[in-house]
Amino acid sequence: LIALRAKLIRDPEKKSAMHSKAGKRAVTELVRLGPTYVKLGQILSCREDLVPKEYINELKRLQDEVPAFSGERAKKIIETELGKPASELFAEFDDKPLAAASL
């Protein structure tokens, strides 16, 4: 809805502000939806031919500012996917995340 309103605004400064607001909202939603959507946002951040520059500026945050999730959550995902406790799969497992990344 914000993006649609931005298309209808004639004043360039207001239009830019509206695009920026929509870009921030998009980043928030992409992070909320998870890693696949973060990756899509990262790809879009490189497509200046498709997306307004204000969106690009916000989407670029997905390149190096993605929040980490807990080590406990990572451990549960690993155990669910591999079907064994982490203690059987690894000699040691540190619950503290070192960094966040999208693959």
C-alpha cells in the first residue's frame, strides 16, 4: 500500500520519503519471513534497474546487518534435520552464535 501511494505522489521529496519508508517495511518483513526471503532481498538490492534507489538503500542492509538467531534455535534445527542430538553429531557445540549469514 505504501508503494502504491508513493507512485501517486508528485513531489519528489515526498515520493522519496515514501519509498524509503516502504523499503524499511520490506526489510522488516523479509527478515521476519526468514532466510530464503532475506536472500531474495539481497538479490533485489543489486537490481537498480528494477527497484527504486530508496528501496535499494534499505535492502542493502540485508547484505551485512541481518540479526542472528539463538544458538539454541540453531541446535534444534540441526537436531530436527539430522535426526540425532547435537551431542552425538559434534564433539562440542557452542550455543553462542559467532555471526549471522545467509547462504
